[in-house]
Amino acid sequence: MDNRKIQETVARVAGPAVEKRGFELVAVEYVKEGGSWYLRFYIDKEGGVDLDDCQTVSEELSELLDRMDPIPHSYFLEVSSPGVERILQTEKDFRRFMGRKVNVATFAPIEGKRKLQGKLGVVDGEGLQLFMDGGKELNIPLKSIAQVRLAWEEEGGKTKK
């Protein structure tokens, strides 16, 4: 099973368990770093998550994954907050953060760039609308997008949430 299939399978099974505890499953990441495999769950809730929240969800997911056994080799399980520059993946994410500044990474250059920043507009089954500084509007096909993250913004010395 490839990495994306493992992520999708694990997310489908883990999502209800995370939601049952009162959290939102923001993203699942299964990656190899420095010779070791990592299965990362990013969770959130109104007001944010703390270390105790991550520990509670980690224990729940550890038991679930032991029973499910979706990965044929050893890996490290991590549960954390998505952070200020969280990845946007779901339709719900895109609706929730419409109008916010985002960083978009593309597989191939668009107008000479693979990294773009602008305000998030409408996202539909075809593409993403991005409003660049200076008023320029880009429509980026979904198949061209590698990743979309919230951009860190500062207002009056404080991080905008």
C-alpha cells in the first residue's frame, strides 16, 4: 500500500475516534524522515489544543492502530496541533479560511513561480482562486497544487488567528 493510501485509510478510521473525543482531525501525514517512518495526526478544537489533548488522542489512536494494523513496519506515532501555518486539505478548511492569506505550492511553475502567496478565494472542484497583492487574480487548477497552507500574519505584533 502506498503512502497516500495509508493516509486515507488511517484518516477514514481515525476520524470518528478523534471526533468522538471532541476534536477535529485536520490532517494525517505518513512520511519517511531520516530513515524512520512517521504517522502524524494534526488535531484541532475551538480554542486550540494543548499537550494533554494530544496525549489523550495519541493513546486512543495507538490502541485503534494496534487493532487495525494498517502499516506493515515500525513507525513513530505523533499527534499535534496543526499550528499557525496549518495545511488546508478539506473543503471545510477552504470554506473556513476563505479570505485569509495562504501560501500555495505548485507542482509546476505558474507565471514563473512554484510558490505563491495571496488571499484565498473560492475553491471548487476545478481549482483555487487566489487574490495576489496588487489586485491580480489567479485561478490555479487543483491538479497543479502540491500544498496549501495558511500564511502567518501579524497584526499589531500579534499572530492573527
